[in-house]
Amino acid sequence: MREYLKTILLVLAVLSVGGGLYLGYGFMRDHPFYSSNPDLAELERFERAHDYPSLINALYKKREGTAFSTSVLPWLKERESKDFAPYLYATALHLILLDQPDDAMLYYFRAGLLARIDLLRCADSTAEQVVMQLESPFKDVQDYLGAHPGAKVTSGTLALLKEEESLPVRGKPDWLCLYGEHKLNPYIAYIDDAEWMKRRQETRDSFKFLISERPDKYEYPELFHSEKLEGTKR
């Protein structure tokens, strides 16, 4: 009888622990912890809900001073490995607001590369308007690049191209392809992956050609070894 009671108590203990863990998981799922910073908590709620328009609007919202830029940059950089173009554009924007334009340009180029490659997956061509909206605050980029022909732009961008080439097929960019004028549903919003990979390579080559035209290319000649670019050097 004593052994029988021990067995029952052991089973009840296991069930109690398992039930507690399950209830704890359910509570965490339904009541996730958010940042104590209300601005970041708002971003985290939008992120968890996949509410991309609200997430982008919150990141781009004009605020007084630089406090938000200072607090949001570490948050954005924690998510840098997601290769999520809106986060990279937002990083560039807030670096500019903090008077760090050189670093901002690298994030801007990286965001532009990833966004255009993602755009090529969209069946709705009007999804391009989302990229245009994300780039709308960066009206002075060309003037800045013309006035600052630093090698950092060329070498940095080519490094980003190399990184992009090493990426596997990324998750489908719902943030972009579902928000064109036609509001396509996820089942028809994307082109065939094989066709997208072909277009992806063409876009990389276009970026290489664009960056090969920069005046600082001669400082890093070893980075320009693509056969397609041989005719661009003067």
C-alpha cells in the first residue's frame, strides 16, 4: 500500500509540474512581456501582430528631439539579422537624425537592395509604392553621395551585395507584396521562386554596375572583379 501511495503522489507531482508549465506557456503566449519603454512596447506589439503599416508608421513618426532615435536604434540593431528592409530604412533614418550620415548610407543602401529584391517577388507591381514611401525621407541622398565620395560607400555596399548573395531564399515579404493597390491575398501575391531567383541575380548585377560608377572605385580595385563590370571601368 505504501508503494502504491508513493506512485500516486509521484504521478500527481508530475501532472502538477506539467500543468504549471502548460499554464505558464499559455499565459506567456497570451500576455507577452513588452519593453518598459512605451514607444518600444508599441513597436513590439505591432511586430508581434504583423501589423506592418502601423509598425512602419510608428518608426517613421516625427517626434521632438532625438530621444526616440537614441532609444530605438539599439532595438533596431537587435533585429538587424532579420534582413527586414523597413528596419534597415528606419535605422538609416534615425542615424541621420543623430547626425551619423556615413553609417546611415550603408543602412540605406542595404535596405534598398533587399527591398528591391523582395519587390521582385510581388505579383502586384504597385507594391513599389511601399518602397517609395520608405525612401521618401531620403531626398538628399544623391547630393550627399556626390559631396562625399568616400570609399566607405563603395566597399560597404559591395560587402552587402556579397552578403545578400550568400543568403538563402528568405521568407516571403508580406510587408511589401500584400500592400500594393490591389491588396492581393497571400495565395496569389507571389511569383514563382525560380523566376524570382533569376531576377534577384539581375538586381545584384545592377547594383554592382551602379556602385562601380562611383569615383572612389579605384581605391578598392580588387572588389570589382565581375566580368559584367569590366566594360564599365574607364
